[in-house]
Amino acid sequence: MKADQRPFPLNAWYAAAYDVEVGRQLMARTVCNQKLVMFRKTDGIVAVLEDACWHRLLPLSMGRLEGDEVTCGYHGLVYNAQGRCTHMPSQETLNPSACVRSYPVVEKHRFVWVWPGDPAKADPALVPDMHWNHDPEWAGDGKLITVKCDYRLVVDNLMDLTHETFVHGSSIGQRAVAEAPFVATHGDRTATVTRWMENIDAPPFWAGQIKQGLGYEGKVDRWQIIRFEAPCTVVIDVGVAEAGTGAVPSGGNQGDPALSDRRRGVNGYVLNTITPETDRTCHYFWAFARNYCLGEQRLTHQLREGVAGIFREDELVLEAQQAAMDAHPDHQFYNLNIDAGSMWARRLIDGMVSREQGPASGAPVIPIRRAA
Amino acid sequence: MKADQRPFPLNAWYAAAYDVEVGRQLMARTVCNQKLVMFRKTDGIVAVLEDACWHRLLPLSMGRLEGDEVTCGYHGLVYNAQGRCTHMPSQETLNPSACVRSYPVVEKHRFVWVWPGDPAKADPALVPDMHWNHDPEWAGDGKLITVKCDYRLVVDNLMDLTHETFVHGSSIGQRAVAEAPFVATHGDRTATVTRWMENIDAPPFWAGQIKQGLGYEGKVDRWQIIRFEAPCTVVIDVGVAEAGTGAVPSGGNQGDPALSDRRRGVNGYVLNTITPETDRTCHYFWAFARNYCLGEQRLTHQLREGVAGIFREDELVLEAQQAAMDAHPDHQFYNLNIDAGSMWARRLIDGMVSREQGPASGAPVIPIRRAA
Amino acid sequence: MKADQRPFPLNAWYAAAYDVEVGRQLMARTVCNQKLVMFRKTDGIVAVLEDACWHRLLPLSMGRLEGDEVTCGYHGLVYNAQGRCTHMPSQETLNPSACVRSYPVVEKHRFVWVWPGDPAKADPALVPDMHWNHDPEWAGDGKLITVKCDYRLVVDNLMDLTHETFVHGSSIGQRAVAEAPFVATHGDRTATVTRWMENIDAPPFWAGQIKQGLGYEGKVDRWQIIRFEAPCTVVIDVGVAEAGTGAVPSGGNQGDPALSDRRRGVNGYVLNTITPETDRTCHYFWAFARNYCLGEQRLTHQLREGVAGIFREDELVLEAQQAAMDAHPDHQFYNLNIDAGSMWARRLIDGMVSREQGPASGAPVIPIRRAA
């Protein structure tokens, strides 16, 4: 990436909130360094405006929502849901420049998606696929955490699950994850890392799940199929099945996952979308959806809190990494074999940013070398 | 204002403390980015010195006051009330440069006023008129709050009381304040905004006052006469009277306030002087004086706490506005009709600063446009 | 010192920890702006490595110690005690550049000393003499505090004990310390300040010690022999004896301390070594050793806490001084007679830094003038 580039593209859909967070009150949130105010109109549709009054910059989120209009909490300027000022105190003529920016919004897969770039390019078809979040064949729940790091460090973290062995040793980590071979592939907007672990002991988390789901205790085949969709969504197909019952497609990492027979297994999707808040902080929306014990609320609750605990372990690592990078601004990083997935993710992100910011300037490119 | 200008003049009297704050102990306070140490001499006169020992910069306020001299709390250098060093440890000859700056001081209208600029220009006649603060015909009390904003944002706030409607809706705000016409005038050092509201329902605060003061319940005439004295004092003549009893001078906003007959009304003065602490923080001294129920201590207490609650609402808005301005350093502001008073106040402040800093440099002037 | 110079030399031994702090767990500490991870190997020898994984900069101190190797807590890279990477996940060939810096270490006089500069110059003979810290003829204890100031301000503080009179008036301070004459001398790496106070009342602290040690109450002779060893160790020989029993050598400050007869006195050594953590913070290791009542644990405990209280008084002053210096970056300091010792200490430090950084650049030298 060029030294003067933004760390994120603007022409993209970013999750700004869980659907349930946005209602008939004004809610402030920052996305890609842009301060937003969000609310549902009386028709239930979400509106998103710039969170700064045109007059004196007071956050509109400190004002009042009346009908579909927002009244500034300082001098009472009123804005409609398109951001146009419709009333000024002691004044009959309104300045034609009196408006705040409004943002394209789509509500889909349980998230409110905002497009901080050129509105003309905001194609709803580009919203990432996270349908497991509301599909009746899957059950789950999630959370939003705000992490004090560049959102790309979270993407790196998810694109290489080797770290489970060292960061999450008490739950989902095990030697096999660091040792089993994997395959990384990529497309124009996606990158995929596939890893199959055959005939292993399940780590504590998965041993509990397959026992609960299928009453099975014994050796398992385990899989992790990590799919990145630029710029910041990572959906991970995870699970274990009774060893040797066909979950691992013939050919293993070279085989076709669609031919995986998982009838004797339990399957989850870890849904992650990581929205830059600023250059060095991010909103990390995640959920865990499963295809077993669908009606058990207790398990949903337990999984949500269990996964939250695992993600807190990541948070400590990610914030320490960001602090170390801030302390070594000129550090040159080397990539290992395990970084193949995140390298592709980074290239796809860099490509989106470069296309937005025009042809390369003369700014120096920091080379990334591959370890021998 | 020029981009490289200070936000405040130095050649001016600034309230540095309430009189009762300064006694026979060393007190630290920062005024216009200058760290001061204040104390009363044995004769009761207040002395103000630079709060940094000439030798190693330790704040003198960490030392000891003995008689009229201050001993540094590190190595024992002694300074007299004029800032001259009179003793050094282990040394008989004193370096002639060994002194700290002393400041012109006037104690008047219950405040200790300090002049941070050229001492030769410190004319006591220039102290702003806040005599209601100790006049026996008026009773009142006040507080000091430190607000995390440029002092000029507080001046802006006071020069347009439209905001009462939106910020102080539960006490003094009402639609009439935002809707009634007003008149703004100015002189060489002052700017005035006058607004009369005839035959209206009193807002909760004033309904309580006129009932308590005169036993009256019913329609009122209300007035706000805001008088700014550069650079940072705002005295507001406020009150309500029984509707139609002559409080509104004939001609209304165009009339002569001196011809207002307030015998059937209750009158208060909101006394405000806002001292820059730094470029982005200020000491806001305020008091509320009234001309009714003079002997009722309970009312004095109640008004002090009531007004303090109203000013906390302003504090939230002012600090949010400063934060938003810091986040948008190049934002170009537009003025509305309601900003007429603060525009004049700003021009008077800018004029004082420009006269101090000499003829305009080539620095760019940020234009302020008026809304159409 | 040149404006662009570091405030400390790198080619020097710095105390990084008390011996007991370092064990079979990973411990993080910053020395001279360098982040270190420390641990004891299975043979008991201390190893010190750079605290940032070569791969993604995660602090190694967040990882695990197994045998003599450290496993990174993110992706499991393993480093030996020399800092060489010995294992990478999913990879058989290790990049030859994969290592972190290791530091020369010596454990001596109860401290772990680290050399942050050129390892080839790390001569163990250069470790400062603090043998009282483990000599069986002396008993004592100490602490580590982290002070938010340039380490040189602590050196200044210790090189002129005049401040005891003003900072520590309730324990060791007394007028005599500020008034008695002293002599400052220096060598190539050391500077010494000697002060004898004859036939005085003991201050509260020493009155208690000589009563406890010798059952004596009455006039004393008191001494302070401050010895600085560049860049940051100050050992102070302090004590009182029955007045007139030969503790003061003939000739007083001009006499030979070796001829001091202290048989009728109590003697302590204040051992101080102040390690820069960053340019504006330091690790201050101190201990107080005595030659009387050696076996009394209660006295050891009482002295440790008593001296800790005295040093907290210094901390307040030092942090206020640093804050004032930060607020006056261009302030020109004048030296008094009492600053003779710290002037020599500063010159020795500056000489070490200048020799490391090569011949003087064109950067401006800030002159230090002596008070007349």
C-alpha cells in the first residue's frame, strides 16, 4: 500500500449497527472516520446523516427526533431525513447550502449497512453474504465489540487460524491447527483458506458441541474454511464430524468442499464483519450460527458468551500488536507461509483503495518480503 | 481573525478568582496560558506572581507563604510579593536576573482581576461593570466552573439566547425566545442584544419567581437585554412583569429600556465573565443577582443551584461543540440572523487582538459568510 | 548537551530489575526506550531479549516460557535465549533474519544490569559499586519506583541535598543542610559532594536512629558524602555521631573522609541507581543500608517504609518539575552554588553521550550560565 493511502476504501458497504440497535432515538456512531447519526423513520426505514449541525457543528445526536425530522439541540435547526434543513429560528429564508450529508443505507442479514463513499456507486447487490445470521435453518447470536486496532489486524487474525493454538489453547486451539496443511486461493473480491484435520482429538469446545449435538465422543475430522470478502467481511465454516464418515472430501485440501458429507457432524459459521471506526479502531461485529440443537436457548446463550470469551483473548493480542506497531512505525514485516490468506486479503483491500485514489503517486511503496 | 492570532487579547482585565478564594495560602491558577500563584499579603492586598521558580521551574504554589514572601518548595529560594528573589541557599550574592514576573491586580465587584499583558496599560478604570455582585439593592450568589472549550464559545452562547428553547426547555426555555424579534447594536467595546416578549406564559423558572416575588400568576411580559463588554464579560438583564403594566417600553425593541416600568415585575442580572485558561479551556465565573426577596437565604441557595443546573446543560453543549470543531479544523461557519450579537462580540475581540499583534500579516483570513 | 542528543548514553550498565523480580516467568520492562523481556533460564542465569516478535511485533512477554525458550503468544514462533528463532508453524525452513535482539546481562549487587548499547563494549567491570546492598556487614532493603521525569532530574535532586530542608522538613531536613558549606570534586566518571555539619541538633530521623543504635540523645556531628558514578548511580554515605568524637575529619570538608572516626556514630548508605525508561520517565531503584542493629527486622521494615515516604515527597517535586519543563521547552536555566555537584554530573553524562554520538554537529548548544 502506498504510504499516503487510506487504510480502507470508502466505496464499500460497512456494517454500522445490528438492526436492533437502531430505533426511534438518535444514535451516534463513527464509521471510516465519519461521524454518523442513525435513526428509524416512522415507516421503519433507517436514515443515516452526518452527525454535525451545519450551523455550529453540534452533534445532531444530541438533539431530538420528531417524526422523520431531527432538531438540533443547540439552536433548533431542523433537518429532514435527507439531510436538508427545513427550519431555522428567527429566519424565514433558508440558506440553500444548509444541509448535512445523508448516506446510502441497506438493512440486510441483521445489519444496517452504510456506504461512506460515492452514493452513485452504492449497489445493494454488493452487500456481503451473511445470510446464516437470519436463516431459519441456523440458530445463533452475536455481539459488537470495539477494538483499539486497525481493522486489518482483525482480518489478518481471522485469515490465519494458526493463532488458535497459541491464543485460544483452552477452548478451540490445538496443535493440529498449527500443523495441518492448508490451501489458500483467491478471486477478484474474495480469498479462501481451507484446512482439514483428519482423525484427531476434538479440542474442548468442539468435543462439547458434538457430544451435545450428536451424543458422540471420539476421534473427529475437523474443518475450517475461511472466506474473506473485501474489504472486511470474513465468514468461517467450521465444525467437526465423526472421524472417517465422509466430512473430509476426497483429495482433502485439494478436494471439493461441496462434496463434504457432514451428516455425522456439527457445523457452525463464524460470521465476522469489521468496520473501521478510525484508522486505529474498529467496530467488530460477530455472530456464531449453528445447524444443530436449533431450539435450545440455553445453548445459544452459552455459545454467545463462550465465543465472546474467545474474542476477548484476541482483543488483548490485537491491541498489543497495534501498540507495538505504533511504537515501530517503520518496521518492515516479513510474511510466513501461514500468512498466505491474509496476504491475499491485504492485496484485495489495497487494490480497492488504489482504484479509489487514482494512479500511484510517487510515494514510496513499503515492500513486504516472504520468509525463505 | 488571522489564522496565526491568539484567541484572546492580553491587555485586558481577566477575573482570576472569586475574592473569597484567595487567602493566606498559595493558590495556583492558569489565565491566558500563564500559570499564576496568588495569595493575600498580610495587609490583605492580593499579590499575583508567575508560578515557576526562576531556578528550576518548580511551581511556587508548591512552596510556603511566610509573611509576604514565598519560599520555593524545592531549594528554598525566597521571593517577595513583587517577584524579586531575596534569598538563595548557600549564597550571599543574588543573581540580578533572579525574579519571577508579577502581575497587576485589582479586586473589584467580588472578583480578583489580573492583567496578563503590558503592565503599563493596566488601567483599573477598565474593569468591567459587575456591581450587582455586591450592591446591597441586589442579592445573589455564583460559582466558578471550568469548561473545556474556547472562552469565545461561551460568549457566543450567551449572546444568543435562542438556545434556551432547545438546551434549557425545562426551566427558562420556551418557543417565544426563539421566535420573538430582537435588536442587536454595538459600540466600541460593547455589543447589546435586546429582546422583548409580550403577553406570554412564563416558562417554569420565571413563573416560580414572579409568584414568589409578587404573588402573581398569569400572562407576563418578558425581557432579555444582553450586554457584552470586550473581551469576555456578558451581563444580562432578565425578568418578567405582569403583562401590560409598562415593562415593555413603547416601541419595544426600538424603544428605550430606561423607560421600562418594572414595578410590577421581578428583575435579575446574570453576571458572566469568562476567563481563558488555555486556548481550549476557560474559567467561567457566573452569578445571579435579583432585586426581590433580598433577605431570603433559602431562595439565594435555590437560585444558585438552579442556575448551576442550567449551566451544566450549556457545558455539555459547549464541550461537544469544541470537540466537533477540533475534529473539523477547517470548517467554514455560516452565520444566521440569530448570530448578530455574537458576530459583533467576535469583531470586538478580534479588533483587540489585532491591535495588540500589529498590522495584519500575510496569513490567510478565514471569511465568515452570512446565511442568505 | 546538543539539542539533538539523546538524554542518556547507551553504552552503560543500567539496572533493569531487582534480582528477585526475575524468575521463571516472562517479565516486560522498558530501558532507554527499548522494550525488554526478561527471564531466568533453567540454569538460573538471566536472559534479556527484545520484547517484540520478529513476525508481527507482539510482545514476547505475552507468550510462554518453556525450558530456555520463549514461544510467541500469537502464532507460536519459538526463540531461544540468544534470540534466534528455532521454530515457525507450518514451515520447515526458517528465515535467517528471524531473530530478536539479545542483551548483555550481569547480575551483581542485587540488581540485574543490562547494556543497551554496543555489546562488544559491555565490560562487567564497569558495573557501579553498590556492594552495601548485599554485604553482610550492612543490613537494609529497598524499592523500585517509576517516576514520570527525565532520570537526570533525579540525579540533580540527589547531588544537592539542600532540598532536604524544604522537601523533607519533617524527617531529614534541617536548616543546617542548606547552610553548611560543602565541597564538590570530580574525576573522569565520578563527582563527589561532601558536607559536614558539626555540633548540631539531629533532625527527627537521625535523632531516632542514634538513640536506637547507641542509646544517645544530644548534639551530633552529621555528614553527607554524595558520590555520583556516571551515568546514573548515586551512593550517599550519611550518618550522625556524638558531637566531637572524631567523626568529622580534621580539616572538615577539606579533610580526608577516610580519617573519620565513626565509632560513636550510626552510618547508612543511600544507594540509588536511576534507569531511564523513556526520555521522560525513569525506574528509580533505591535501598537504604545501615551498619547498626543488623538483626532487627522491625527496624529494616520501618526504615524501608520511612525512606519510601521521603522519596514520595521527592516524586511530587520531580514530576511537577518535569511538567513545568515540558511547558517551558526553551527555558534557560541558571545554576547556583548549590548546583555544583549536579553540574559535574551533567557534564559527565553529556560527555558519555557526545562520545557515543560522534563529533558535535552544527546543532545549537544551550549555554548554562552560573549565577553571579
